[in-house]
Amino acid sequence: MTTEALPRLVLPQWLPRLLRPIPIPADWTRACAASIGVGAPQVVGLLTGRIDEAVLASVGALCASFSDLTGSYRYRLLRVGLAAILGALGFAAGAAAPGPWWAAAIVLAVAVPSVLSSRMGDLWSSGGAHMLTFCVVATGEKSTLPLGAQVWWFFAGELLVLAIIAATWPFRGTAPARGAVAAIFETTLRMFDSPITARQELTKALDNAHDVLVGGGSMSRSRVRDRLYLVYTYATPIVEASVSLAHAGKQPPERAREALRTLARCMRTGDVPPPYQPGVDESPLVRALDLGIAELIAAFRRTKHPQVSGEHHERLRLTFGRSTWAQVCRMLLCLALAEGLGLATGMAEPYWIALTVALVLKPNSGSVLARVLLRAVGTIIGVLIAFALIALVPAGWWLLPFIVALAAKLPVALSRHYGLFSAVVTALVLLQMSQNQQFLPTARLVDTVVGCGIVLVVGFLLRPLNRGPALPGRFADAVEAVSEYVSQSLAGVHHGRSALRRRTYRQLADLRAALQQQLMDPTAAAEAERWWPAIILLERVVDAATEKAVRNDPHDLQEAQRLVSTMRTTTRQLRTTKVPPAELREELERIYTGVGS
């Protein structure tokens, strides 16, 4: 048989994306907070002999470390602080269960607000997920301490990590997202001096910025991150013009060099660059570079538009649509099956099945199928690592360095790859619990496989409930809602405007959540990424209209009618024809400029 007759194995394009870790630079402030938070209680416990308290504090530190994502200093404190409070409440609820049946009922009760919180913004979504996760963990704890002491030591571990994060104030400007975007302009400048080597560095800088800003490890979408992503999209014309200049052997004018240096500095510090005035150079390549720089700086300055006090939309997402309740039903059904199976079979520690379900079905986390596969593979690897360490290394002090090392690796794994994160956290949790409990590797593997099986079966049965319209249809609904709100705001209508604003923000919140899930889905991420700038601009259009209404700043009537008419035309086009995402973005840019003027 010839080689031509053999069937050719063609792997799906999304498979490498699913398996490849994102090369995000390590954030050593997060690594230090996790390793000290998890390791310090273990040290104190070994010195004092109070192992139960040490394990509880270490698990609490793990809860806070899960919620710590790279971002602004204020954002990290808010995210970890809220997750600590809700995580402690969930842990207290689970630990208070007097028996297995009560434990199952409490887990189901906590699951409802946990899923609903996913529609209340990124901070509440993270806190709600930790509330459910550590409620399940608490039902499996076998501590002999009183309930109050268990909750206190758990909360003390969370406070320890929060205190370490607060101590990172001097290093708050070193976020990888800022540095990744700044590197684009820095390598662009270096390319004019050494075109061959720096051009390769520029390609690497662009790829790295893309992975940091759009990578699946973090779903935090703060306004800082949104601004950086818009800068990244506007950097393409600058890069193309710069490469063309370097290829032609020409140098840019000093004004362009200084603007690129200023952009790199402002990306790292968050400062606003001054307006850029293009020159009168007749060279087409220089004019293209000037135009790219001017448009990027103008767009960045617009995105720094001040927010209206009391109108921030994170506080307004308090209404829930049909898709949200479908997620609630799916989570409840899967958890009920997990808890019921554990009770019916008489498993010694059935909580691991429910824990798998809670982690895999976490809302706003992308493809369930991808998470199931990565969770299963990661858990197997984590169990094998823990089994090898426990078999070869004596418990106590000898095991402590491995616990600290895994804790330091946790933030890196969390940002880079869900499968890697599953392996690290599984090994870490098992090593922590081996300090005061018996290690059962086979049981952990079986529980994980069963939990993943429940999610797969129920997820596919309820798949029709979660299907929504295609992205153009979703954006048509959102643009229509925004146009109605802009019409009332610019016309100075006060009656019913607050209710309409809430409905508009809810529509945008649902659209953003849908896009976030698709960004995490390797089969749909490319398309979702093309639409992402549009949702950012829609939110800013609503913010600008809200500011106009709050300040009672009259808008030119004809201009307002033109803007609303344009948005309604865009809505019809989205419903009847295929509008490219780039064209929609340009249209929304013009509308945002008009509303804010």
C-alpha cells in the first residue's frame, strides 16, 4: 500500500489553540502573595502543632489567590476583597451543614446566587463563583474545630493574602498588560535602528500583546484593559507604516519618534498622551505614520472620558434574562445529580464530584466541552504529581517546599492555561489535605471523571436552552437598545430614562458575557475577537449619553436626530446583511465622537 492511499489525519484548527499555554509574563507580585499566603500558615502549623488551623488558613489563602488577577492596584484589592467576603460566607454555609443531606441542600441553595452574580459584573461574578466553590469544599472538610473557629481561620488566610496584595502598592504599575502594549511602540522605535532583528521582536511583541489581552486565562475586562485593547487594535496602521518606512530605508521625523516614546510611557503609567499634530511631509509613508499616530492618540483620549458619579454600570446589572435562568437550571441539575450520586452510592468524600461540576460550569468561562477535557486531563496529572510527592517525600517539613513551589506556580497557571491550572491546583489541594487527612488518589480520579461526565451529559441535553442568536443579531438588539437610550438622553427626556438605562446596560451586559464566553471557546474565539471592540464602544456611547443627560447639557437637535438615525440604519443592516465587525467599529467610533461632543 502506498503512502498516498493512507488516510490523512487533519486536526481541527482550534485544537492547538486549546492545548497551547498563553505565553503571558509571570506576575511575581501574585506569585509572592500566593506562595506566602499558602506557605506561611503551614509553617506556623508545623511549629505549633496546630495542623487543623494551618490547613484551614491555607485553604482560605487559596481562595483569595484564585481571585487575584493581574490588573490595577484598586481592581486587585476590590476583586480579592469581595471574593474573600463571599468565599468566607460560602465556606461558613457549607461548614454549618449538620449532615450530608443538609450539605447537598445548602450547596444547591448557594448555587442560585452564585450563578446570578455572573450577570452583575466581573467582580461579583468572581466572588459568586468562589462562594459556591468553597461552600462545596467546606462540606468535605473534616475539621474537629468549632464552626466559628473554622470560619475564622479560613478568613484569616484570605486576609493574609489581601494584606500581601496591599503591600504591592509600589509595584502597581508593572502589570503585564500595560508592558505588553508598551513593548509594541518600543520595538517599533528600535526597528528603525536595526530593521532585521527588531522586526522579529516586533512580531513577537504583537503576538504577546494579543495573548495577554485576549488570552483565555483571564476574563477580567476592566476599563483599563479595554483601553489597552483598543490601543492594540489602533496600533496596526502604525506598525504597517513603520515597517514600510524601515523596508524603504527611511527614517521617521523626530515628532513621530517622540510620539512613539510618549505612547510607550503612557501605556505603562496610564497617563494621557498630548494631542498629536501631523506634519506637512509629502512622503506617503510618513503621512500614513502620522495619521496612524494621530488616530490612536485621539481614540485613547476619548476612552479616558470621565465617568459620571453614581452612574457606573457595574451597579446596574440587577435584572436577569432567560439565558441566565437557563444557566441556573443547568447548574442546579448538575449539582443535584452530583450530590445525589454521592449520597446514593455512599461515597466517603462525594464532594469532589460537586466541586468538579462547580468549577467546570462556572459562568462566563467559555466552552464547557473544552473545560471538561482540560479539567479531566489536568486532574489526572495533578493526582499523579501529588501521589509521587507523597510516596517519595515524608510529610511535614519535607513536603512544605513543594507546597510553596506549587502555590507560587498557581497564578502563572491561572493566567496561561486552564488544564495547567487544574493540574497545579489539584496537586496543591491534595498536598494540603494530606497534612491532616488520608490521601486517596484513585477516589479523586473517579470523582473527577464522574463530575465531568455529568456536565457533558446534562450540558448537551440542555444545549438548545443556551443557544442564542448569531453575533450580528445580538449586536442588532444591542444597537437598537442603545439608540433608544441615546435618543431620550440627548433629547433631555427624564421620564422613564432611568428604567431604559437599566435595560440598556442589561442588554450590553448579556452581550459582553456572551462574547467573553466565545473568547474562551477555541472554536469561536477568532470571530468573537473581531466583534470585541464594538461592545466596548457601545458601552462608551451609553456612558457619554448618560453624562449628557446628568449634566443637562443640551445637544443640537439635528445632530442628535442624525446620530439616532445612523444607529437605527446600522441596526437594520445588522439584521438583513452581514456587516463586517471592522465597519461596525468605525461607525460606532463616529457615533461615540458625536454623542460626546
